[in-house]
Amino acid sequence: MSYPDWVLQHKKKGAYVNCVKGRYYLYAAHSERVPGTKKVKRICDGYLGRITEEAGFIPVKDKVLTDILVYEYGFSCFMLEFCKEELSVAGGDGDLIGVSILLSLLYGEYNAWIYARSYLSVLFPDISFTKSPDPVVSARISQGVDQIRARLGTLPAEDQAVVSNELPYVYKIKLNDRWYSSKLSDTVRVFVEKYHLTGRF
């Protein structure tokens, strides 16, 4: 179907126009290959707004349909990658120990309340803090904290400052069942590129 020029000027890459009863609507979309074939199908990613000749593009007003969930993300994301070896703890309590180490480094403690506000609770959803860890697990957590502090000490001073002062304030937000990232400062952008984490932020 052909569309008027005043409609097409709003049709950008990653979007498509749909005409219903003479009215034009813009949708976000991407393409995916149909498994086992050479065919490609279009997947709608959501309604963007309406297009009129008089007003141009009229974006849809966002409606908050679910709770807004905000998670600490930047510090945890970097640490999981940078300290991968130190955090790869063997044993059935491995995830509990690794998560507890990261929460201890950032907040000075670990508990269910803090865990629920970290993106770690999304990545490792089956951890329970309902009871205190046994002495062996506690010792491994303390040891891990010391090891990772030493590892962080190998970073240049300016990078240590970013890890401590800026990454903890990079968030992941879940709204209407979609994930969003908080805006990155220029310093964090440079840091993320330096440590090859661009695709994660």
C-alpha cells in the first residue's frame, strides 16, 4: 500500500505504518527469520502514535500499567564480568556466596531487602536470605570480599572512583513489562567502552 508523503516522512527505520479506516498509526517493529526457512516475519514491538496531516506525528501518551521496579545495576554488572574468576564459587551455595559478596562490597551487608533492590535478584532469582548462613559459608563470603577488594585495587585510581561513586547509580527500570536503562554520564560511557561492556549498558 502506498502512503502520502506527509505520512512517510515519519516512517523511520525500525517502524511501520498501518492504515485503519483512513487513519494512520505508527508502530515499532523488528524482523526475525522464521526458523528452518528463508522467510522473515515482522514482529510488532509496540504502538508509537498516530500521524495526521495537520499535526504530524502524535506520540502515544505512556500509561503506567504495572509497578515501576528500579534495580541497582551498574556496579553489579561490572563486577560480575570483572571479577568473574573470583565469583565462580563451586558448591551448592555458590550463587548465594557470590551475590552476598557483591552486596557486602556495595552496601556493607547482605540481606533480603537489599537483594530485592539489586538486579542480582533478577539474574539469580532463587536465593533465600531467610536464615543466616552457616559459619563455613560466612567465612567464604568474608574471604571473597577481601579477594575482590584486592582485585579492585589493581584498577587505576580514576577507574576505582567510577566503580565506587558512579556505577552504583546506574539502574535498570522495569515498566509495563519492559526494561529500560538509566542515562549514563559521559564518565561512565567512557568506562563502559574501556571495559568492553557497551552491550550490557
